[in-house]
Amino acid sequence: MEATPSRENVRFVKTETNARGIVSGFTTWFSQLCILLHRLIKERRHESFDALRVFQVVAASLLAGLMWWHSDFRDVHDRLGLLFFISIFWGVLPSFNAVFTFPQERAIFTRERASGMYTLSSYFMAHVIGSLSMELVLPAAFLTLTYWMVGLRPGLVPFLLTLSVLLLYVLASQGLGLALGAALMDAKKASTIVTVTMLAFVLTGGFYVNKVPSGMVWMKYVSTTFYCYRLMIAIQYGNGEEILGMFGCELKRTEGAARTDGCRFMEEEVVGDIELWTSVTVLFFMFVGYRMLAYLALRRIKL
């Protein structure tokens, strides 16, 4: 007479089977990710480092470097103009390029997903990782060339902090383009929307208008450009005390204190109204959040 399996043995067998299933599923998913990532890099490396795109970035970098060649620390308005130019350039370019990613691949993506070639998560992660490896080279090259030509705050630490802010900003802007492209799945419509969105971000970024109308203040706080610009100013000028001291100004301690026009300008432009780590945190959440929105938008596509 055969012995009846105990509950413990049955539970152990089920656990082992589940564990094998999880490992097998993850192995399959990882294999799909590697294949898709290899294909993506092979297809996109020529596009990402196209001669015209490289020329565009190098030309913009050289023009900025020559225009602001060895600018003085005390030329605050000129330097703020450079920092805002960098914020505009690396906000518009990655978002506009990224908006075409999913609309251009819609036919292939739909066909391959319908045939069960891969999961949506592996396809999406291949794009996320691929963008990290390919889309950050040109911004890094741009800043390396421009930073030392202009003579921004000397030292390796300020340079690396500026580079980190720029790369995070590029990824957040790219995420915006991916989200809009995935939501609309129409390259023409998505490019129009991203252009208008970036225009709004630029206008409320803090350089052109400081006193934004009350009904539009919220736009400033959803603008990737605003946070990048404030972070770059903070890296160059700290809390503003040094540059204010050079001009014989002090931070306003009390309400109603008399201020010259020059001191008022310096305080409004340099000191700002938002904490350093708040800007970093918001940009990071934008980097993650826009990609989550893009993923959810892709999930709704009918196969």
C-alpha cells in the first residue's frame, strides 16, 4: 500500500515548482531584454551618432563657448543667459527626438507583440536602458567643451555636479517626449504637442519672466527647464552671498528693507525661491514618472 504524501511534502513540491517557474520566467524575460537591447543599439547607434546630429551639438557647443568665452564671474546676466541657453537646448533636443520613438515603431511593435515574440516590459526596458547608454554621450561632450571654454566655476566638483544635473535633465526631457509619443502614437501630433509644451516650459523657466501671473504659476512648477536652470545657478553661485557681497549687497533679512535695483535683480535672479534638493527630487520623479506614463500608454495599444 502506497504512503500518502504529507502536507509538508506537497507544500515543498509546490514551492519548488513555483520557484522554478519564477526563475524560468525571469530567464526568458532577461533573454528577450538582451536580444531587444542588442537590436536597438545596432539600429540606433548610427541615428544617435549621425554626422548631422554630432555636427549640430558640436556647433552649438563651440558657438556658446565662443560667445561666452572666458566670461567673468561677476557678469551675472551674461552667465545666466548661458545657463538658460543650455537648459533650452538640452530640453528641446532630447524631447523632440524621443517623441518619434514609439510612433515610428508602432507597426513592428504591434506585429511582434501579437505573435508573442516578447513581453511589453522587456521591450520597454530595452528602450530605457538603450537611451541611458546612447543618449547621454552628446550632452556630456557638449558640456565638457562649453564649460571650460566659458570658464564657469573652476574645479572638478562643480563641473561634475553640473554634468549630473544636465544628464538628469536630459533624461527627464526625453521621458516627456516618450510619454507624449506613446500616448498619441502619431508623430506629427506628438511633435506639435511637445513643441508647445517645451515652449511653455521655456517661458516659465525663470529667465524671461520672474513674476509669472498667478493663474500660470503652476506651469513653472511642472517645467523641467525651471528646475534645471535653478540647479545650475545654485552650482555656480551657491546661496548668492558671495556674488551679492561683490556688489555691496546683502540678502534681504526683513520685509520692506530698501533695495537698489541692482541688488533686487541679483537677489531675484540668483537666490531663487526653491531648495536645491527639491529641484533634484522633482527632476528625478519626472525622469521616472514620464517613463511610467509612457509604459501605461503602450499597454493600452490593442494588438
